[in-house]
Amino acid sequence: MSRPARSGAPQKKRWIDYPRRSRTGPRRWLPSLRQLLALFLLLLGGTAAAVGYAYATVTIPDPNPTALLQNNVYYWSDGTVLATDGSVNRQNVSLSQVPADVRWDFVAAENASFYTDPGIDPQGILRAVVHMAAGDSVQSGSTITQQFVKNTYLDQSQTVSRKFKELLISTKIGAGMTKEQILQRREGHRAAEGREDGQAAAGGALVLPVRRTSPPAAAPRRTPWPQPGADSRPVPPSSCRTRRRPPAASRWP
């Protein structure tokens, strides 16, 4: 028959000292700084492991069929456009057809860190969250790569799962494609596109002048150019010439 343990005997040390034995009252339920640090590291490690697993298992889907659609353009024999039809107003062009100034303006307006970020911009996402929390206008914080992924591979749904998948795919594409390839697929496939989502042709208006066409023949000038040394002031027609009034003295008796 075993003896009962004496009250003064040291108790067995627990792996997690919670509730804390060395404290009494409500302080027993307050975690120590060591416990808080261990919990933070555990959450950080678990989040990193979950994101790493999701990144390793996510695959780049096939492009949406609508992302590659173009409208039909019919031309006359002299090369001028006769008519266009189709469900979209878009013609895919190569990046070389987009003027350099237009490309740089687009990058500066949409994603200034495009050539240095890995496909996502954590600082931009955090800035967008802060602005929305402060009650300012809603901002997406999306990079050009994320816009390309959303428009080409995903949909326009405003869900957390879609946004998380967009971040993972954007990171993979940023690591597997060059910036020129991403910009080509983001802007080349959006040239001359009339946006239906109300975004004022962010990818269309900036790249509308991509095709260089010869200007139409100027109409013949109706009036000859003034000769050198001649009076170049326009002469009004006879019906518009002002009539000289008689002197004031002759109009009064």
C-alpha cells in the first residue's frame, strides 16, 4: 500500500506550465513572455509551412478561353478597315508595337516596382489594407503580374481564396517568366480593348496607338497659299465687308 504524497514534496515539472503554478489568483492565467514568444514562433512556423506547402502544390491553370479572344477585322483591298465584329473589341499585338513611352507610363501608373518585385508587392498590399482600414477608397494593391494572372487564369470574384491563389500563381509566374513576357501577355492581349469592368481601359487606353498607319491623304486646299511678300491677311467676301458710314456732320442739319 503506497503512502500519500506529502504536501511539501516537489511537484513534477510540466512541459507547458499553464496555468502557471508559481502564481496565484487571476495571474495564474496570464501567460509569461516566454510562452507568448513560443506561441508566436509556433504560429509563424505553421503559417510558413502552410504557405510553402500551398506554393509547392499549386499549379498554373490553362488560360481562360475568353482571355485569348479577338474580334474579326475585315479590310478593303487597299488595307483600310471595312468592318469589325465579335464578342470582344480586342486585337492581340506584340510588345514591340507598343511605343516605349506608353509602356513606361503604364508601368509607372500601375506598378512602379514591376521590374524589381517577385510578382507581388507586400508593401503595396499592406498600404492598400491600411487605406481601406482608414476609410479611404478601396485599393487592390495588385501588381501587373497579379492583374495578368487574374484576367488570364482566374476570375473576377472578390473572395479570399481567389486572392490567395492569385498571390501564389503570381509568385510562380514571376519566378518562371521574364518581365517582358509578362508585360507582353498583360498588355499585348489587351490592346485596343474596350473594358467592360468600368476601369476606363487601364490596359486599353494607354496602348491604343500601337499600330502605326499611314495618315489619310490630305484634302486639296481650297484657297491658294499666300505668295511671299504678299499681304497674307484674309480678305472677307463682299457680303461681309463693312460699309463706311458718312461723316457725322452730314447726318445732322
